[in-house]
Amino acid sequence: MKIYTKTGDAGQTALLGGPRVSKDSLRVEVYGTVDELNSVLGLVRASNPPAAVERVLEGLQHRLFKLGAELATASGAKTSPDMQIERDDVKAIEADIDRLEEDLEPLREFILPGGTAVAAQIHIARNVCRRAERRLVTLAKQSDEEVRNVLIEYLNRLSDLLFVLARTANAAAGAADVAWRQDD
């Protein structure tokens, strides 16, 4: 199978189970941003994160692939339940956050993105996640688009988990979080 099809040369792409749409459509923007997030997480994983972080990231990448597939599916088209984000996926993120926070010092101040290189990369992933969430909210507001609310919940909770994973990476390396100082 060839990687190139030439079907997108006119600036359109096909949604799964649906019509061809412009490559700059909002739906394509959203699932493209989810794919970008997945790539950033791949970069983090290639940077030798702590084992506790690695285990979580691997599962997240698989679930983000499902999320991207669902978003790449045309509104109204049937999708396999195996390729959908469900409420249990949101609960799994919440459980990861609770488990990881048990080993972290409670936050007493705002922190800046940084610390170790791995933590800084995770903060970049968190920012991409927030952008994907914002674009998904905009897509959901469009009257002709169907977006299940659980997808918004998932991305919202995922950005929280990424914040905690960045702190976990710093703690595992013995590096302090970078405190924000108002006077600077």
C-alpha cells in the first residue's frame, strides 16, 4: 500500500464514513491538534521519562488515537465502540491524577513550565491539549456538528493530568518545580 493517494492534492480530505471536507475545516483542525498532542507525547516518551510517567503516557497515546479517530468520523456515521472515548476513560485519568498527587508536595504557589527537560516537554503537551480542547468546544458549538460532551471532559481532565505528570517528572529527578515570582 502506498502512503500517498493524491486525493488530498486539491485541499480536501475524507472524513471516516462521510464526505470530503476542506483540510482547513474545524473538525480537521481539532483532530489534527489531537494528533499533534499525541506526537508531543511520543517525543516525551523518547526522552526517557521516569517509569511512573512512561506507564501513563503509553496508555494516553492509545486513547488519543481513539479520540482522533472519533473526531475524524463524520457526524452521524457509525463508529465502533472500541474506537470511542467513554466516561471510564475520564475516570481513569482522575484515578491517575489522584494516585500521582499522593507522592507530590501540595502546591502552595503558582509554578512556571520547566524544571527538567521531560517536565518542560510535558508542559508543552499540556498547552497543545488545551488548544485541542478550545477547538473542540468551538466545534461543539456549531449546530451542524455532533460532539459528545465526554470528549470535552476527557481533554479537560487530560490537561490536568499532564500538569501532574510534569510535576511527577520533576520530583522523580529531584528537581524542584519552578515557582512563579510576582516581582520579576
